[in-house]
Amino acid sequence: MSPVFGLKISVFATFLTCVSSQILPNYLTPTDIIASRSVLPANYTPPYVFQQTDIAPKYASAKWPNGRVPYTLDPNLDASDRAEVAKAIFNIESKTCIRFVPKSTSDINYVNIERDDNSPGGGMAQLCMVGGRQWAKIKWRVAKLITHELLHTLCFHHEQSRADRDKYLDTTAQGCNIEKFNDPYNEPYSTLALLYDYVSAMHYPCDNCMVAKMPWVGDNCWNADDGALSVLDAEKINIFYGCTDGCHEYYFRTMTITPAWGREFLIYAGYDPVSGDTYYVCRAYHEGNILVGRTTPRLDGCTVAEFGVEYVKPAAESEYMVNPWNRVPLVWKATSAGVTSNNAALVALKAIPGGRSRIRWPYYVGKCALNIEGRTVYLVGRVETDGRLWAPYHGKEHYCGSYELLTCGV
Ligand SMILES: [Zn+2]
């Protein structure tokens, strides 16, 4: 092949690249968003898509300032891949204050979301904001994997790399290489004082080399076909990025480490008719589920129920729900039969997720009044995604047909 011919080919190839990048711009368009609608609510219109906002200052911190992540898309991602990217971004944005914005000319720091068929595993991404251009490489071009890689971009490491993971996972089976579950950067990795989350989008699937120690978890690790964030994933992003907008500022804190000021902002949910003690919202692990229940100032722990039985979980394993300085406008909304009959209806009501089932379904926070043993008692418990409330009282689990749902009033 003559050099001249070779040059022509090269110019032609450059021209082709040019054309294809004009057809598919390096940010998401309405076509991409519409193509991702199989998981988007019909009324979801992301305001960020076309904004070319001003530069954010480059901080020394590795966090993306204000949760704003400028991005570009690799021209090798086809229309179907781009719809999966849109789903992944929706997974993150719909539950947090993070916003992925098309890179503007003044943005210095940004992530290029790129196809890489040679990535080990399903893909890889640089952790946190690196400075300048960085990459999130996608091999399995599906929302589940893309969500996972973008969470690395946001600074989150694997759940099974947590410093406390040996309390939750058995990695000692013969012939297993546990090195691959360890933090490759040897950096201290904060748990953000959150419960260990087997179903996090950042947890590898459990197998014979990584066995859940908690009963009933089994192989329900990660376990989200659409890549949606778990309840605790959303909380950890909102805490880490200090999301203060709208409904994101409440949190759950282990009772033994909740500061005194935090206890002034617990969520009141009724009282004990005999002792007069006030009830507050709490949650605790029970056999793989994170259940919503009640606590009182006298009680050292969280009272929850499952399969008909009430359990009092110790304080070290229980968390208070806290709404610092009451910044989230929490509202108890009365519900009637059928209004909360599925998860979409609960999300539309802005129900606050308090816990989750061992297979990843969110549990919302609810309270009700029942007549038990001849007197009115007040119950606090979990609202499941079929709209039913289950709550502990006097050793048993009770069901309430009508109840009040804890929601965000914005
Ligand atoms: Zn990963």
C-alpha cells in the first residue's frame, strides 16, 4: 500500500469519525432520554440535559463540588448504550442531589463515559474527582454496571471493601483469593457510620468465596437488575455530598453514636398510653432485613417485628432517624385503602424510605392507631411496597389497614 493511499484512508477515517460524532453528540439528547423511558416515570423531565452551566471551582477535595459532575460520552456508545447511560444517571439523580451535566467549554474536570471491551470484569472507573479528564470505562453496556462505575466516579468504593466487612462476610473458603475484595488503594475507607449493605449497587454478588454471615441474606447481594440504588446507597451519597436540597437531609445514625444535639431532632411518632413515653422512629437489622420500628427515651434499642413476632434490637445495632434542625419538611400523610398500593404510588407521595427488605425492596415509615386489649395504642412500623403497614406491639406484629405515611412535604 503506497503512503499516499494510506494517507487518504487516514483522512477518510477522520472524516467518518467527525460525521458520527455529529450524529451522536457527546451528551445525552432527548432521544437518549426517551429511549431510557422503560424505567423513567412518564413525567420525568430532567432539567439538566441541555444546561451548559458555569465552571465549578476546583477544590483540593476529591469530591465533585456541589455534586455537579460534568461528563462527555464516547462516540463509540451506540443509541442503545446511551439509553442505558441515561438510565444509570436517572438511578443516581432521582434519589440524590448529584447532577451529571454536559461538559461546558469552561469545565476543566470531567468524566468521559467510554466503551472499553477490554476492561477487566464489567468495567472500571477512576475513584473520585481526579482533576482534568478522567474515565469511566464500560464493558457490560447495561444500566446496572454503568451505575456501579459512576458511583466509583462519585468516590464510592466497594461495599465488601469496608473496614468492618469481616463482621458481615466470610471470605475464608479454601482456594479463594480474598485480595480481590480488599481495597486496592489501601486507603482508609469510611463506613460513613451506615449499616453494612449487602444489596448496595457497590457490593459484588455473594458466592462461595464471599459468604454472607447474616442469616437469610444468602445470595441476595447487589441483586438489582436495573442497577437502581439501594435505600442505603442513596443515603450514603446524600450524606457524603452534604445534599441539603429538598428531601435529602434526614439521616439514620447508630443510637450509641448519635450526638446529643441529634437527639433533639428525632422523629416523633406517638406515645405509650400506659407509661406516657414518647415514641420515635428507628430502624434495625433483623435477619437481613432493615426494619422500621419505634424507640423511646427509656428504651436502649429499637423495637421491630417480623413474621408475627416483636424483637427489641440492642442500641449498638439500632439507628435513630434524625432530621437536623428540621430542615426536611416531613409530613405525616393520612392514607386510604388503595392509594399506596404499589411502590410507584409511594414514591409519588414522596414517602421516606426508612429500611429495606433483604431482597432490596424499600420499607417506608408509617404510624397508626389500633384498638388492642380494649384501649387505643399507637404503632410505628414499616410500610411495604404493597402499601401495607406492619408494626410491633406487646410481643407481636400487627397490621394496620389505614395509617399515616411519613413523607417529604416539598
Ligand atoms: Zn467496582
